[in-house]
Amino acid sequence: MDAVSAGSAIGSSPTQITVLSYFSGDDNRDGSIKVEYSSSSSFGSSDTHTACEKVTGGSPRVCYISKLDSSKTYYVKVTYTDPDGVSGDATKTASASTRDSQDDISPPTLSIIKPM
């Protein structure tokens, strides 16, 4: 049986949240996660949207929620399913805030220091 150990959501830009779902035990990798998000903490309303469905692979599984409003808090629900069964709570919730658009006005830079 697989165990869902933790989940986290990070406001990674003014318009994106990155969701990480940590788990253990899915050696045959037949489990998957579904990620839903909402601007309210109650899920199941018309404001609830599915961002990723049936994400597989190793731990952590990653979902990017894009095209969001800046400077806003969103609520995220990750549901883990596995045909082999899941021990513990298969649903995790978290919240994250997108950054203010003024926080991200400079483009990324890259410096190669060796060789000159």
C-alpha cells in the first residue's frame, strides 16, 4: 500500500502555483494524483477547477497551475489514488498565494564565469 506523506503548494510566479505531492510505496508507479484548485476554501463549487489529472511518476509528483491572478490566495486539493490501495489520508489540501506582478519585473540572467 502507498502512503501519502505530504503536499505543498508554492506561489512560484505572479500567475503560477507549483504543487508538489510527496508519497512513499508506489514501487510499481500505478498510482496517480489529481489536482484541483479554487479561490475559496470550499471545494465542489462552480469555482473549483481541475488543473492536472492522472499525474504519474516518482515522488514528488508535480502539477503547475497557470494563468492565475497575481497577488491572490488559492486553495489546492490533491487526491491520490492507487489500485493497490492507499494507507492514510488520500486527500491533502494546501493554500498558496501568487506573487505581486511588481515582484517579477526583471528577466532572469545567466552568467558564465568559467571560462571567461
